[in-house]
Amino acid sequence: MNMSDEQRAEPPLWIVQHPAFLQMEALQPADTAQLHAAFLVYMDLTEVRRWNGVSCVKSDELQLILLEAIEKEGGATQTVLPLPVHQTVTHRSIRHVLDRGFPVLLCAVAADSTLVYQRMTDGLVTPEPPVGPFEDVGRRQHRKRRRHQQQQ
């Protein structure tokens, strides 16, 4: 079965009937690919990751749909910027989203619906140290033990 490009570009019927998709469509984004990306991210956040209070807002300046959500109960609201992988991002657009005052996640949406999240920060941020009972066992200690065992 050979489908035309136009048929492949059409989202499945259930998507265009979903209340969240209709709400996003009413915001009239400039790009239908970004609308589709925003919906896929919305579904991931609500159905897979179980984030709370996921809502959509339009950035009039960028002509994009942004999502706002809370990752964990009692946590802070975060802004999610869903973009198809082919869409370029400028410093101005990132600055505009960061200036909203919420932590920002950029979500790149591939053509096969793969989602990749990247946390955006205003400047450099020191990462949190790993949590857990880790021991730093370097290669030198192993070499010393091996030499010591070989000499015996």
C-alpha cells in the first residue's frame, strides 16, 4: 500500500477530535506541525508521565503553543516548549520563553513521535550530585591490588 505524502501528513482521526487538540487548534498557531508536536507532548505529559495541571497557552510573540504543567504534587509550574525537530530555535525565542519566569523544558518531537526533553536554564547551572551509595574505586587501586596479589 503506497500512501501519498498528503495522507501521511494527516493526523489520525481520534487526534483531531480530542478536546485538548481542539483547544490547541483554537489558539491558531502559525504552524500545524508545531500544533501536532504540542499535542503529542501533551499526551506524553498527561498519560505517560502523569504530570498535573497540564494546560496550553499561546505565545503571541512567537506564534507557538506552550504547555504549562506541574511535574510533581506541590512542585513548581514548568513551561514546556514543544517543537518539531525541523523547526529552528533562535536565541530570541528561547529568551522569550525563559522570561516567562517558569523553569523551561524544550521538547524536540521527531517525525516518528520520539520525544526528547532538554531542560533550559538562564545561564549555567551546577548539576545535582548523584544520589545513592556510590564508591569511587579508581583504576589505580585495582592495579595496586593486582600487583600486590601477583607478588605474593
